[in-house]
Amino acid sequence: MLKLPEPAELITAGDKEILVVTNADLRESANVPCWPVYQSFSEALEKELNAQGYKMKRTHPYHEDRKHGFISSQKEGSELFSRIDPDAPLIVLLTAWQYSHHIAPSLAKHRGPILLMANFDGTWPGLVGMLCMAGTLTSLGVSYSRLWSEKCEDDFFKQGLATWLKDGKLEQDTSYLSDVTADHPLMKSDAGQDGVKVGEYILKHKAILGLHDTFCMGMMNGFFPVKALTDIGMPLESLSQSALLVEMEKVPAEMREACLKFYEDRGMQFQWGRDSATELTREQVLEQCAMMIAMARIVTRFGLTAVGVQYQQGLKDCCAASDFAEGAIGSTERFPIPDEDGSIIAEGKPIPCINEVDMGTAVPQAMLFRLLDAMGLPSETTLHDVRWGSEYEGTFYWDFEISGAVPFEHIKGGIAGAKGYRQPAMFFPKGGSTIAGQGKAGTFIWARAHYEGTDVFMHIGTGMAHELPEAEWTRRSQATNPEWPLMNATLDGMGRDDLMAGHQSNHITIAYVPEDKLSYVLKAFVAQALTQGIKVKIAGTAKDML
């Protein structure tokens, strides 16, 4: 006789009642300080719902013992959604970083209207979590709407909420994106033909993406199907972080010391302390030097075009954070790393480093590296979090900020302009240095890949990095994470709400390109992507360069 557990009582929505869930981090050390912000924003949302004649029904409680009420595991999310009426209208309220896999598999089976609602805040970036969840649901083929606000008081928010409550959906304006097809005239231009050649080279010779463990921090949108990568000539080499630890042990102490001296001699400003539990120590950075050397040797062993290490989870309990290693290995000016036979690995070239093993940035990073290197142009690449943004003297500037390190060439002043801070102890018990600094001014290409089914899509655009006055840059840095590198940018032909409406990730890939070469490189990159079978959408006024 079949016997299954008795189902729990169903959580339903009454007349003009909206169910609300909130998702957050796996780490309780992150969830506890984020909870008061959720409470404040939740109350603001509830006030507006009431003003529009609706009631908010929270589906899960505050936990006194945990000091928060977030969903903080897939187990917890699955159990909750097993009790939620699948046809009820649902708001997913996000006011912090969140692990999408906690609830995305359940949202994929939810039949009622879904609204992803985020606060737009630098210190408590629900907008980052919302963009990650949006990209995840897009890749899963789930219908959803998205909305964001600073204080739930603006007309954009109020009108958007009213539309979703009335129609069960809210379609944001994504007209800033334009399709580019393989029959576009640019394909026959000199730049286009260069791009075709690079794309064909990758399809023939492959660009192997070597990632030490995957599925980082709940980013389902950063984990691509094997077929999707195979079809575009960029197969995955799946590596283990345990193998990286073994390789690090082989690096002798004198080589670690020589590596650290290389950066100190060039002026990097490490913020040294003595208490390893809360401060940055030499031992931590020496371990990071060993990691960089180990990563480079693995690159040659497996013939990788790019390499990445999963952020935080796993390694954080074993060794210092990967940040310094990631930024340094992705730089052209780099400690000369000897392979085991004595030859210098990738001398004079960056090794693209895939922060947070995000395949959606691995694809454009590896592609841009190959293209720019072939053209004899600077080929350092990085990803950034779409962290925040605000106006300064009438212009909206994005704050792009990766959580630890960028190539030194992306920082004002290079190595001498970089500071090394200890990663926060609440996330990294073993410490480790970041590579922090102000993003240098210049023009750039940005991109992001995502998948739908097994098809790979890429949004491509152009922008400008700005060196804002020190006081303004410091204000923004202090409002986010001052331990991390911060780029202030404008995106050509796009405002804040354009990117929020259509971007399919919490990440964006950046490669600086000289202004006089920008149009040529853009054409070549689009042609390269189309040649590799990627579906391209050009963003903003970048289309005018084609």
C-alpha cells in the first residue's frame, strides 16, 4: 500500500490578497544584518498595496532563533512552495543578495502571476538579486514580471504595480535592444570579416572554459547546458577545487615570496594587519600567490582559454579568498609564472579569469580576449556586478563593482593604484586580499550571454567609464563595499531603467577598447558571435556603429 506524508494546509490568497515570499542568502551571517532592510521595504510595499485596495499576505514567518525571516535554503523553499496555492498571485520581494536555486525550481511550477520586486539600493542590493533571479527564470522559460524602486514612493513603481495587479503581468520597455541577424551588411565589412575569422577559429580549435566547480552562489543563470557551450565552440572543462588545493601545495615558499614582492615593488598598497581573524596578513596573500601560480599551471595542462574558481563556497573554509589570484592572473602585467618545465606561462598576455565561474560572462570574456589579442589590442576582461547607481550633476552613473578583484589594467594607476583589503571576515574566515581601486576612464564594450533552451543569446553594447571626483567616488564606494574595485559608467543610449528592464543577469562583462577602435571592434565582435551561432541583441545606440 502506497503511503506518502500527509500534505500540509494550503496557503491561499483571498479576494484582493497577494502572497509574498522573500529569498536571500545561504549564509546566516549575511541574512541577519539584511533583515531590518527587508522589514522596512516590505512595510512600504504593503502600504502601497493597501492604497491600491489590496492586502499583503506573508507566506512564511520571522524566526526568533535565526533573527530573520528569509528563505535560506532550497530545502526550505521547496517545503514552503509545496504549501502555496500554485494559482495565487505572488510577489517575490528581494532586498538582498539571494541564491536563486532556493525557490526558482518551485517558481517554474507556479501557474499564478509572478512579480519580482526589488529595492534599488547600494548597500542592500536587492536589485542584484532580482537581476539574477530574472535571468534564471528566463533561462527556465518561466513567465514573470519585474519591478524596482528606491522607496516605493515613485510614480514608476506605483503605476507598474497597478498594472501588474490589474493584468497579472507587467511588460517593461526593452526597445533599447535590437536583433542583429547573420545577413546584416556588417558581415561583409572588413571588421565583420575579421570577426568571422575569429569565430571560425574558435569553432575549429575550441576555446575551453576551465571552471573549478560550478553553480556558484545559487546563480542558475550562470550554469549553461553542455550542448549550449558545445554548439558555440566553447566546451567546459569541469575541474575540482580540491585539485586546485593540491596544486597550490606544490608551490614552494620562495616562489610565493617572489610573487608577493613583485606586486609590492610595483606599489600595490596592501593594508596589512596582525590579527588574521579580522585583518589582512602576509600569509594570506602568500597563499593567494600560490593559488594564482597553480591556476596558471592548470591552464597549460588542460589547454584552457579561460579559468575560474567558484566564489566563496567550499574554498572559503579551506584557504584564503581567490580574489587577488583572479585579478592578478587576468592582468597582462603579472608575476612571471614558471611552468613545471621552467617556461613562463602566457608571458605578456592576460589569462581570462571567470569570476564566480559564471558561464554567462565566461563566453564573452573568452571571445573578447581572443578577438582583442588577435587585433593586438589590450585584451584584459572582467565581469562586474550591476551593483547600484545614482545621479551626479544630472547624469546617472552606474556603480559596477565585482566582489573582490579586477585586472590591474582596469584600475586608475594600475598596480600602484590598487589597494589590498582583507575580504570581510563574515564571509571569509581565512581572509585574503582584494584588488580595490577606482575604475579608470575610457570607452568599453560590454556584453552578457544567457541561454534559452540550448540556444545562446548575447546582449552587446558600448559605454564609457568615468573617473568621478574623489569625494563622489568615495561616497559611492562607502555605500557599497569599499574593499572592492568600483567602476562608474554610463551605457551608450541607455538609462537606468533600460538595463533593469531587460538585462538577464546580475553581472556584466567589460573590456576596454580605445575610442578610435571601438566601432571596428564592435562590428567584429558582433560578427564573431553570429559566426559562433550566438543570437545577438545590440543595446542602446551601439547599433548606430554597425
